[in-house]
Amino acid sequence: MPRLFTGLAMPPAIAETLRTYRGGLPGARWIEPADYHVTLRFLGDVEVPVAEDVLEALAEMRARPALTVTLEGLGIFGGDKPRALYAAVAPGADLIDLQAEQERLVRRAGVEPERRKFTPHVTLARLKREASPEAVAMYLSQAPVFTPLAFTADRVTLFSARESTGGGPYLAEAEYRFA
């Protein structure tokens, strides 16, 4: 049963720049820069027939021009119980439209509807209990100033990960160019 998600692959130069934020946070399990991406739709562990239907459905993605993806700062998910450190992605109209199309396509392929609100981001680290709110606040206050980063995306990638684990390594199973 493959664990799948769709996303935008990160260009190596942007990933290398994000690498500068690694380290200095107790309880962080850092994602490898080669695995950085912007998730569009997490599918989870799916049965093989559903995965095959997803492959077919994604091939029906409409043509669109390349879009600019802008990373605009650092953030955390989890509030008082921090669970992830991320680089926030500006939620531009083109990106929101692309994600909505991904949702429609995978639902048509038999995947359950996503219940969480789309918050575009690049996960930099998954946080364990040792990453207290105070430690995270200290990290964020001492991290290098985040200068916005931008890249052009011209395709969606269907990624897979090892079953029941997160944080990579991820494999590109298929790519769907915009035009």
C-alpha cells in the first residue's frame, strides 16, 4: 500500500538556501534538503487500485502556465505543542487554484476529501517533545533573517514515501507538466 502525495519539487538552489536554517533546535528531526517540497495534496496510504486511478486522474490536469512560488518566512505548526517547523509559502491565487484542482482530481479517483485547510509550506523539521514552545520561540528569535525566496514551478509531482513513516526519503513516481 503506497503512501502518496502530490507536490511541487524544490529546485536544488532553493533547497540549499533553506539548509541554512538547519540545526540549533533541540528535538528537531531535520528533513533532508533533497526532500523539500510544497505539498499540494496528501493522500496517505492508499490501495494499489486507488493509486492507479490517481495516476490516471492527475493526467487530466488542465494546461496552465508555470507559476511563481514564494517562500516568505518561518513558522510552526502546533502552537503550544509544536510539531513542525516550516517555511511559509505565499498563498497566491495560482497556487490555490492548482491545489483545488488536485483536490478535485484525487477525490474523483476515490480518495477521501481533505479535512484540513490548505496551508502551503515547506516542512523543514518535524518536532519531538523536546522541542518545547520556549525552545521553538528561542530558535525563531535567533534564526537568520528570512529573505523571501522564489522559484518557478512548471509541473506537479506525485511522490511516494515509505509506508507509515514521514519525512522522506521521497520518490518521484510521476510528473505532470503544466503545459
